[in-house]
Amino acid sequence: MTEITYRPPTDADTEALCQLGRDTFVETFGTLYSEKDLNHFLVTVFGPEGMPLEMKDPELALLVAEDDGQLVGYCKVGALHTEVEADPNRRALELRQLYVRSSHHGRGVAQKLMDWGLEELRRRGAEDVFLTVYSENHRAQKFYGRYGFVEVGKNIFWVGDQPDDDRIWKLSLTEPAVAA
């Protein structure tokens, strides 16, 4: 078993990172959508006008996990992208994506990426962190709950023409967590 390394992506990683995003999304959610809706989403989010442009945004930070020269996960954080009811007196940022190939579930990759993401958000002055997660993605919800995130609302997430029932979760980085 090789050691997994973590690093910021370079321009040379763009296509592999987009492919990782496509692969992990399809692996996790591909059966939920029509081929048309799924393909539209994949092109929009991971095609030339999606992630490659996002990677140039100075407000965005990314970290990739690499195993034996192959990208196996990533975490993306930055300014709020989702409409949330954030306290205007507190700096709120978003954990936008945390994707890990299923072949690397249970190997600590998600935890390392999450730890980096939260530290990066703290470094950027976040007081509150928001994320969205599919309502039926119980594995992810359990993972986020272990970090102290709590559900605070609903969000419609569009995959092509299909609306998904996503949930908005929040973590306060400056207040003690309250048990649910």
C-alpha cells in the first residue's frame, strides 16, 4: 500500500481533477438521473467552463489527495456559492466539495481533506462554514456530523433539469458546538 500525499493542484492536474470529479459524482449519484441530465451536469461542472475556470479563482482553495500518481480525492473551499441564511455580522465561507473515490473510503483520506479544509477556512477568517449534502447521502451526513456540522436548511440542487433535495449544514468555528 502506497502512502497518500496531499498537495495543491497545479495546472497540469486540471484534466485529472475534472475526471476525478466526474468519476466520483457518477460513482455516488449516477443512478439517480437520466443520461441527459447527468451529462449536462458533468459538462457544466467539470467541463471547460466549470472547474478549470474555478481553479483560477483566487477566492477558491483546493487540495488533492494522490495515491501512486493518481488523484483519489479533493477538497474545495471558498466564498459562499450556495444561498444560505448567514448572519451578516459573521464571516461565512463554504466547503464546496469533498470528493473521494470509493476505493479510498475508510483510509483517512476524507478526514485529512476535511481537516485541511477547515484549517484553510479558519485561515481565511471564517466564523461559520456552510456546505450542502444530498438528503439521502447518509454516509456524508454522518461524516459531517462528526465534525460538528448541523443541518440548518434545505436547498434545491439542480442536476440538469432534475431538482435534488439537498440539505444545508453549518458549523460555527467560533462558538462551542451544541449537541443535537
